[in-house]
Amino acid sequence: MSTVACPDCAADVPVPGEALVSEILVCRECDSELEVVGVDPPLLARAPEVEEDWGE
């Protein structure tokens, strides 16, 4: 397991060794949802907001 800095608060976020791209992790410090965008080396980005399509 490695750690990566949260893009929002810079706290260390543990990234499991078996993490997959598109997996969602949560920062323990600021509760931001983070998406794994790279695995070698581990890289996190703010997860995209899910919007309602309201049946469109």
C-alpha cells in the first residue's frame, strides 16, 4: 500500500496495491471523493460529480 497526497487538502490518502483505475477512494481528512487515475505510480484526482439526467 502506498500513499498519495489528496488534491484538495494535501493529506496522505492510502492507495491499496490492488487499486484499479476509476476506483473511488475517500480522503479521511476532508471527505473528498477521489478517483484513481493512475496505478503505476498511483495518482488521484477529484472524482467527477454525478449529475441527474432527469430522464433526458
